[in-house]
Amino acid sequence: MIGQNVKIGANCVIGPNCIIEDGSIIGDNAHFKNNVTVHNDVIIGNDVIIGSGTVVGSEGFGNFRNKNASWDHHYHLGTVIIENRVSIGSNVTIDRGTFEETVIGSGVIIDNLVHIAHNVVIGENTAIAAKVGIAGSCTIISVKSTVNKDIKEPGVFTGFMPISSHSRWKRIAFWISKLDKIVKLINIKNF
């Protein structure tokens, strides 16, 4: 099903049972497997592959407590922008931004069963493994970062040994770069 005012570029393959809602823009050479849903006003670049069952641009978990302490839904008015050469696996959910955009940078690869929440920004050439959930309003920009444990507080995190706050990781990296000099100094003192 293709909605109104949808633009689809050249050489695209749209599989069976796909839905592309009103106002969405799909670049050249896109390949959507079966049962892909692209909600309204999503922008998808060139050479993007999207696996079966993936949903792009749905509303995220935008709820807030009202004065009666019950939950009210907060509508998401933003969109999703997927840049060029992105590969998205099967059964991935990418939520639209609340007021701004959720952005997947060029060259990103996303495995199956990943959830990317509202307002998330994924930097270029990032790889995301299966079963990862990225909470709303996170930004992933640091090159070669590996998150192998839960992050339980907000902030900017970097690193692969160990994952740390970005400011702490810069101090660790500084000392790692000095290890050869420290070892020489220790060896001289031990003689």
C-alpha cells in the first residue's frame, strides 16, 4: 500500500505487504523486504535495505503522568530520517521523534530485533547488534564504542575498555597513551 504524496526513487524494490504512508520519501535503490511499514513523512535516503517486519516512524513510548497520577499519551510530531547506505535487519522498530527527528546516519548497519526510540541520533557507520534497545533522546557518536553492559544514568558515554562517561574515558585514553613511558619509568626504578 502506497499512501498519498509518497516519492519513491529509481530502481527501488518494495516487497509484498509493505505499507508506505502519506508524505514519505524513499531514495534511489532502496530494497524493502516483505511486511515493512514506513509511517507518514519518513525520509529514507539512497541504497537503504530494510528487512522483513521492520517498522519505521511509529510513535514511541511517549507517556506522562497527569495531575491525577494516571498516564496520558504524548503525540509524536517529529519524523525519522534514514541517511544513505543504511542496512536495517528484520523486526526492527525505529520510533519517530517527539518534536524533532530520529536520525540514522549514513553507513549504519542494524541487526535484527533492535529498538531505536524517539529522538535518537545514530552517527555514521555505527553497527548495532541484535536485541539492543536505545532509549529516547540518546546520541551515539563516539567512534569504536562498545556498550557491553547497562548504562543506568544519562550522559555521554565512550569506549570499549571499559565503557565510561565520555569525560572519564578521555582521561583513561590519555593514560593508556603514556603506558610505555610509565613501564620504562617503573623498570628503571626497580633496578
